[in-house]
Amino acid sequence: MLVRSKQREIYKVQMPLTSLIDIVFLLLIYFLLTTNFLVEEGIKIKLPQAKASSPQTEEVITVFVDEEGRAYLGSEEVPLAALFDKLKMMIGKTEDKLVVVRADRAVILNKAVKVMDVAKAAGAGRLCLATEKDF
């Protein structure tokens, strides 16, 4: 008489996914909370609006122009005569340095253009006039 033994089912090892999903969500929350959000430094100005604006991703030198036409580097007011020297020092020997002029929308265009002329004379390779995306 032949006796056959029952074949047992092979149990497969399964990884518990619940704890893995919890860890992934905790990491996601951690990175969202610790991310450095971009904070613009400088004076408060209202930028002109444009429909075709795109964000800048490279390091730039930013010159602010307020409603009265005064120029600022960071939060420090700089007269136009001294702006040339400071920009020349900041640009250095870099040929393709981008200078962004963030002029208030209420400023007279001539004053913003003067600041752009000073930046170009100081050796800025590229100039950009900052705008705000119009929704």
C-alpha cells in the first residue's frame, strides 16, 4: 500500500506595507516642513504685471527702485553715483552676470532706465526688468 503524504502549502514571506507607508508619509511631511521657502529680501515694492513672466533660477544681483526713484541694493539705499562702484565690485570679472532691476510699478520709467544704464556701464552682461505674473 502506497501512502502519500500531504503536500503542505509553501508560505510566502510578506513584508508589512502598513508601517512602510507610515514611514514614507512621515518623511514626506518632514521634508515639506524643513524645506527653505524663497523669501525675497529688500524693500517692499509693487512690481509691474506681465502675462509672459517666468521665474529666474540663477544667482543674480538685484537692484530695487522704489516709487520715488531711489535705488537699493538689498535694504541699503545707494545713490546712483555709488551704485556704479558697488555694482562694478559685485560683478567683478564675470562677463555674463545677470542684474535684475525690480522697479515699483509707480516709478517714472526714466528713473528705472537710469538704474539700468548704470548697471550696464558697471559691466552687467545681461539686464532684466522684474515683473509679477498677471493672473
